[in-house]
Amino acid sequence: MAHVLIMPRQGNTVESCVIVDWKAKEGDAVAADTPICEVETDKATFEVPAGEAGTLLKIVHPAGDDVPVLQAIAVIGKPGEDWQAAIGGSAAAPIAPATAAAPVASAPAQQAATTLAAQPSSVHAAAAQAAPAASSLVGAPASPRARSLAAKEAVDVSALSGSGPNGRIIERDVKAAIEGRPALTAAAKAALASGGSIPASGSGLGGRATASDIAGGAAAPAPAARAAFTGEFPGAFTETPVKGIRKVISDRMIESLATMAQFTLNASASAVRMQELRSRMKGSPEELGLSKVTINDLLLFTVSRVLKKYPYMNARKVNGVVQTFERVHLGLAVDTPRGLMVPVIRNADSLTLEQISAEAKRLAAACQGGSIKTEELSGSTFTVTNLGSLGIESFTPVINAPEVAILGVCGIEPKPVLDDESDPDASGVAFVPHIGFSMTIDHSVVDGAPAARFLKAFREAIADIDLWLAK
């Protein structure tokens, strides 16, 4: 019987993967270890091997599709074999949980490929025949992420049809339900718990449904439809679907801003000693291991030490509870072709400058190369994001939830300062290089003054960084 290739599961929290590219086409002969497609999660990109030698009979989902895990993506068999019979005649049918006994490990491409190739084709095929259609299961069990989102947005999961494996309700099913209704105010969400229904449109600001709408009050009439555009567009354009890691980043940023009272402070510090130190290190002997230390490495080292003195900044807010951490697990924002990623330098407060520099470079390279491990992208307690190399003088970094603060690093610019009045030869004003910082805090957890005290201490540490390295 033909071998059904399924979308492998990449960790317990991954519900679907996007097919980035098919490396083989229908009719191609493939070996069991031949990578036939590349898929991505919100964490990493990896290749999926054929799993069995034969001919690629059918590509069930084209490149660009967001496919639930354990669902058929291709069929491999003998030339002329009936591929539809192999998947039970339904390309959308998820594979039954029998395959869950051998889940694929997350992140590294080779590990994922090896594990998937080890799964026998008979398991995939038998599971595929036993699979029911997702749309036929209403009120099926929901995933933890789906239940969490449904509780937050007042969505009745029992009324949803699941598109996940075995008809399981997954996060995107809940999101689809939210998109199909008007936005709700916080009071409206609370009112839904006591009954009532959601109107087609709300009477609140921007068409939001209010508590009175939920309770049966008269809703404002739907706004008149905009007149159709009859002219020509001013030029050609390209449409790019927001999906994969780009969509995950978008959702997280919106959620971060919607659930936190974000407040940004801006300040700068003298960069004279830091630049001098960096210059000396760059020319130091190779055996010292400091020649590749960057300005950003020096900043990461310093913030990991200053945070120890201000533990309320090294914290996370989870389910209404503030968690303050003894060790500093430093998030490092990395720009990659796939989007922003934040790997974590574990126990940064206990690492030397050389070790922090090496770990930061290793994590950044893994993110940019697509080999970063899932576990290396979670668990940070404070994040640093650096746009200084792009000449940014000030910006508003968005907090990496559930952390309570993020430090943005800006460029180094000359700043006028008063000369020492005790110097009789002082001309009055001197231009001194300063590095800028933009720090955003969750004001519901940290007040402005305590945050400012941390930022002041950090600025002073940067100005005297050579002393901090000597501690």
C-alpha cells in the first residue's frame, strides 16, 4: 500500500506548520531519506524526508499552505497506484492519533528528519484509513492554546468545528470564530458569561459590541457599505499573505500591546570608556579570547550584572502573578530573513564577558541559519534589542511578553556637555559620544521611578564599564 506522509508534530504547542517549498515534484522517484519539502513553525524551518522509497504520487497541500500537524501532505508509492485510496479519499482528513506514539523532535532539521524517517509507513497508512473528517466533529476536545484563547475572548468552544487532528479544536479555529464577529469590550466579554448573544454589529466605538448589546440592548445600525471603487489602481502591487512566523510575530506584538500598560523611558550614557575598551579588545592577543567582543556584547554583560541589583526588572507577569527571578536569562533580539527571533542566553549573570560574547554569536547564527532549537527560544526574563547599528536615535521597543521590561539600544551620537568648571582652560562645551537607550516597561507591574532608577544605574555602569569588568 502507498505510504502517506504526514505533517510531523514539532513539540506539544505546535498545532500547524507552513509548507515553505516542495523540493520534489509529482512523479519524482525518491529515497526514504530524500528531503521532499521544507516546512516552518513559529520557531524554526526544517526539512521533511519521504520516509519510504518510491514515487511521489501526490502532493496534497501546495507550498504556502498552513497544515495542521498529523495531517496528510503527500503520498508515496508505486507508479500508477491509487493515492486517494491511501488517504481514505479525503485530502483534508487528519491522521488518527496512532502516529502520535512516535512524535518528531523539534527544531533541528537532521533530528526531525531522522525521527520521521524511522516511522513505518504502515503506521501512517493504517492511521489515515481510520481518520474521520475534521468538519464532522463538533464539540471535539480543544487544545490548551485554543482553550486559553477561547476563555480570554469569551468564545464557546462547544459550538466550534475543529480543523485539527481527529477534529480537535485548535487555536486557529478559535481565531476564525473571533474574526467572524464584531469586537467585544471587556464588559461585553464578562456579560457573555451570564448569557446573551453577540449582535451582528455593536453600538460601541468602532462597531464594538458593548455589555448592553450582549444583554439584548438595541445595537446601532450597521454602517453603510463603502461605495465600490470603480477607477483604476495607480499601479501594480504585490499581495503577501501574513502567515507562518510573520503572523506569529504580528499576533504576539498586538497581544503584548493590548494586555500591558507599556511605557517607554529614554536616556543616554557616555560611551567614551566603552569605545576605548572595545578598541583595546579588538587589538588584543587572540589567546585572550576578547578580540571578537562587540559593543553589544559589552552591553549584554553589563545589563546582566545590573539586573541582579534590581530584581523587580528581571521578572515576568503570568496569569496575574509577578514572578521575580534569581538568575538572569537574557533574551537577545535577532533579525533573521524569516523575521524577528529572540533566543535566550541562560544564566547570563554567571557567564564571563568572553562566554556571553560566544553564546550570543552562536545563538544569532543558529537563528539566521534556521537551526535554532525550540527550547533556546523561550524562558527569557529580560530582553535586549539593538538598533544602534542602523543609526536609530530613539524608538519604542515592544515588550517580549510575559516579561515586564525590554531594553532598546540606540546609536552612538556626539552630545554637547559642559566642560569641567575646575579646569581654567575649559572652553565651556565639549562634544562627547553618548549611546542612547529606550526602555519599555509594563507600568502595571513596575512604576516609572523604580524603572528610572534601574536605567540610571545601568547608564552609570556603561559610563564606567571598565570598573564593572574588574569586579
